[in-house]
Amino acid sequence: MLLLSPILSAIETARSRYGTLTICAQAPFTLPTDTPDCESAPIAFAPAWSPPVTMSPDSLKTETKMMRYSIIRAVASGGLLIGLGMLMVGCNSDNKSNIAQERDPVTGETSLPTAQQNVTFETVKDPPITADTRFAAGQLAETRGMNDEAVKQYTEALRLNPKHQMALYRLASLQTLLKEYPEAIQTWKQYVIATNESAPAYANLGFCYELAGDSNEAEAAYQRGISRDAKDQTCRVNYGLMLAARADTDAALEQFQTVLSPAESHYNVGSVFEQQGHKEQAKVEYRKALALDPNLSDAQKRLDAMKTGS
């Protein structure tokens, strides 16, 4: 069982000595494949939004590794501090043989020297637990598969800082994974506000509405995201997939081709048809994709797989 209280204290102690732990955007959230509503949506939630400063995929990976390293360093350093404290304070409190003692010349009794009698030890107080500390504990719980504990820690982080973007993102992702759609939708709405109504945040909200079975609200969220950033790929692709699932192929292609090549757009439509069991329509779209881009090997692989399966 994960004992989070010592870990929280250790993380915060390390932060006070070594500086703020690195917190970065997460990799795209992966949805459960057994959810019927998400079978037609190969792309999942957008990565967590950050302010205008962006980072490349390589630097994002580096930042992620830094975050994980920082948590490990914090826990290890905290344990070391606790160990040293026991060595310096705890051990001596029960072992007075290391301290020179004085003998009363009259009574023969021994006692501590006067100077030693006045010695007092400094009381070390645990630093306050911050929202970042709770978020780090939630990340640790997630890595151990303890989703309920992670939800608790992210909730505590938001109690301390209601606009903590990463805590909102991870909490909403977990709630969606656990199919707690009403709660997830509310958290995604908070995330939209915290990110100043970013397009990726609206894409996440729209996709959650889709999983909850509310296509009207999903469409409205995608359209609001597109109005914020007409070139946002997550909104355009998720919206296009939803339109393709409705068999509104022309509208779907219009959304796809805003951010994807014509070949990729037809490939996406074909993927939706294939997932719906419309193999002949899927083959038509895959062939169109290959005609536009002969190097699109995924389309050829899909066609070959359907020939083998038929």
C-alpha cells in the first residue's frame, strides 16, 4: 500500500532545498478500446494545453523525464533527510555514553555538565503541502495503477489551487477513463476556463461529450474550439471523425483537409467506414488515398488485410 503522507512531506522538503519540481505537459491520453462510442475515434484527447510558449516533441520527452526524475529525487532526498535526522538527533537522545559526565565530589552521583543541561534541539517543522506536491503525489499514484488515490490527490491539488491546469487535465482524463462522464464534463469545463478557452481544451470537452453520448454538445464544443483556432488539429480531426461516423462524408473531408493532406483525409474516412463494418466503402476511400499518395503504406496495409480477411 502506498503511504502518501511521508512521500508528500519528502517531496515538499526536497522542493524547499532544491527548488520547484518540474511539471510538464502529458502525452496524449489513451482511451479504453472497449467503449463503443470511442471505436470510431482513433485520435484521443489533446495533450495538456500550456500558455503560448511551446516545446518540440523531443524537448517534451526530456521535460517528462525531468519530472519523473524530480519526483524520484524528491522522495530519495526526503528519505535521506529523515535518516540523517534520526542519526543526529534520535540516536543521541537514548545514548548518553557519548557525552562527558561530571561526578559530584560529595555525593558521588554523576550528572550532565551544566553546559549540556541547557542544550535544546531545534524543532524541524514539515513544510506546507502545496498544490504542486499533491499533483506530484497523484502522478506517482497513477504510475502504480492507483487511480482512486490519484483522483483524491488531484482533487486535493485543486482544492489548494482551483486553476492548476495539469491537475485539472489529469483528473478529467481519469474521470473519463473511469466513465464518470458527468464529473468528467464538469472538470473539462473547468479546464477550458483555466486554459483561457484554448482550442485543445474544447477538443477534449467535445470528445468527452461524444463518449457520454451527447453528439449535439460535442459538435458545439468542437465548433467553439475551431472558432478559437481554425488550424487546431485536434478539434478538426475529432470533429471530422464524428461527421464521418454520421456518414456525412463531404463535411468530414472538409474538416480533415483543413489540417491534413487529401490522402490522409480519405484514409481517415476509410478507417471510420471499416470500423463500422462498411468494408466496400472503406476500400473505396483507401484506394482514393493511395491514388493521391502512393507512399501512404497504411492504406495499402488496410486493403491487404481486408483482402486476407474476406
